Amino acid sequence: MAWISLILAGVCEMFGVVMINKLHKDHNWQSFVLLLLGFGASFLFLAYAMETLPMGTAYAIWTGIGASGGALLGMILYGESKDWKRLVFISMVLSAAVGLKLVS
């Protein structure tokens, strides 16, 4: 259950990052509330996962999901560069997260 919670924390982190971009563009209170909810849920799921998982592993995977997912969502939703080098490094981050799962 801790791993599922950690994945949900990463997904909520991605949502929060998208809401930061939306708030920057729209400047409305709905985006701000959604940003707070996204990051709040992310921290709650992370805290729950850290009751079982080692802090270093949980934090590394949480940030990996958030950073990789944020970069991918930027490419999909906002037309950011899809250069093959970016995709290679995103793959490396995700591979490292899978590696941490395998050794934990």
C-alpha cells in the first residue's frame, strides 16, 4: 500500500506543478485552490508512504515522478521541446526510480 501511496503522491505533485503553470497564466482563485489541493494531497500521500518506506527511497521516487511527470506534461500540454536528449534523461530518472523500488 505504501508504494501505491507514493505513486499517488507523485501524481498529485505533477498535478500541482500543472496548476502552478495554470495560475501563472490565468491568475484566478480556482487555480490557486487546485494548486494547494494538489500539493497538499501529495504531501499527505508521501507522509503515509514514509511510515513504511525509507525516507531516502520515498523522497527520491516522489521527486523523480514529479520531475519526470512535470517535464512530460509540459511537452504534452504546453508544447515544450521534445528533444531526444530530454527524453533520454527523463528515462534515466524513471529507471533510477524503478531501480530503487527493486532494491527496497
